Amino acid sequence: MTVFERHRLTPWLLLAPQLVIVALFFFWPAFASLRQAFYVQDAFGLGERFVGLANFERVLATAEYWRAAGVTLIFSIAVAAGAMGLALLFAVLADRVLRGSKLYRVLLTWPYAVAPAVAGLLWLFMFDPVLGVLSHGLALIGVHWNVHLDPTQALLLVVIASVWQQMSYNFVFFLAGLQMIPASLLEAAAIDGAGPFKRFATITLPLLSPTAFFLLVMNTVYVLFETFATIDNTTLGGPGGATRTLVYKLYEDGFVARDLGSSSAQSVLLMALVGLLTVVQFRYIERQVQY
């Protein structure tokens, strides 16, 4: 083997472990799920029967699926808007702090080191109707908080926990984006008489649009998939399905009810939804991004 051929194989040898992991834990389960969506298994998993699109028709005909889709829509908008909005606010404030700026930045990035499941448990304990500190504080002002009985409060709890956990990720990117904006542009605008809000709206926000677009895509993926552990450790999709998102319903049907055909059909629909959202984001929203 010549030196040239050996150098040509080196990149593939370095990529081989990652390619094997991706193939085993992404492509193979995806193709298996796609195949299973067209079959129905017996109760013991000993046989299967091809049913075509029957699983998809059954899923789309159920009211529970569309209710989970509605919960997912509300949950996604609330978490993405809350996590990105608060992260931008804290990034602007942290960028202006002179004393103790490193400490503030470390404290604001700590929540991202917490796993979604742990984040959910932390907020569940604080809002526990019996032992929670925050629930007792709310009781003092006349607000009776019980996430086990009130659907709105349960949904609000998982939104708060998810926003708190994802906000740190967004904060890091927004802060980096703010520090990349040339100070000369802001100084020139200030000399021309532009106030702080006008400088932020006409200079800072447009220059942050690539970062915001990237975070919008990443937050969409986070809300649709990574919030499962938060919901599972706080509300279990309840009460009454108030926090049952599409990914959690998929889990309940596949791993609890053992309806693998329906669960696989839902996973295919969810993948198609993510693909559609990605296309819409890159085709329409990206047009507003100023590079």
C-alpha cells in the first residue's frame, strides 16, 4: 500500500467508530421502526401480519392522538419562546456586567449540566403540594397549587422545568453572538443619537439572527424529543393527558400498551413532522436571517 493510499484510508478509519455507532443506534432502529409501522404483532410477539397503512389510519383516527398533538404544539411554543427569550435577556445583562461577570456566566450555564430527568424532579419537589417550598409560598397568597389534580398547573410545571434546563444552552450561544458584534457599530449608532432600544432593535438583533435561527432549530428538536424524561419524572403525561406529548404517547403505546404497530406508526409520523418543520424553517424563516 502506497503512502497516498494509506492517507486516503486514514479519514475513513478515524470515522469508522462513529459511523458504526450511528448505524447501530440511529439508522437500524429507524429502518426497523419504519418496517414495523406496516405490521401488527400478536399479543406475545411471536408472529406478525402485514396490514399496510392500517396502523397510520388507526392512529390518525383517534382523538387521543390529536389531543397529544395539541398539547405538543402549546408545549413547544411555550418552551421555545420562554427558553430563547429568557436566554437572550440574561445574555444581554451578562454582557454588560463588569464586576463578577465570570461568576454570573458560570451560574447561568450550570442548569444545562443537569439532566432533563433531574431537572424535572427538582421542580417537582419545589412545587410538591405537601413538601414544596414554592407551593407553600403560593398558598400564602391564595394560590392552591397541586400538579397532580390541576391540568393547567401540571403543564405549566413541565414548561418551567424544560425552559430552565434549556435556557442555559441558548444563553451560551447568545452571549457568544453578542461578544462577536463589533463595538464600533454600536458606538457609531450612539453617536448618531440612537438610544439603547433602537441600537438593540436595528443592530444587535439583526446580527444575532443567524444564532437565533440555529437555536430555533435546536430548541424544536429539544422540545419534541429530549423533554420526554422531564415529563416522565414529573407528571407521567397526566393528569388526564394534560402533559401527554406526541413522544410520550408513542412511549405509552409502545412500551406500556405493547402496541408496537401503532407506536411505530407514530414514530414515523413524528419523524415526518420534524422533517417538515426543518424544511419550513430553512425555506421560509431563514430568509429573514441576515448573514
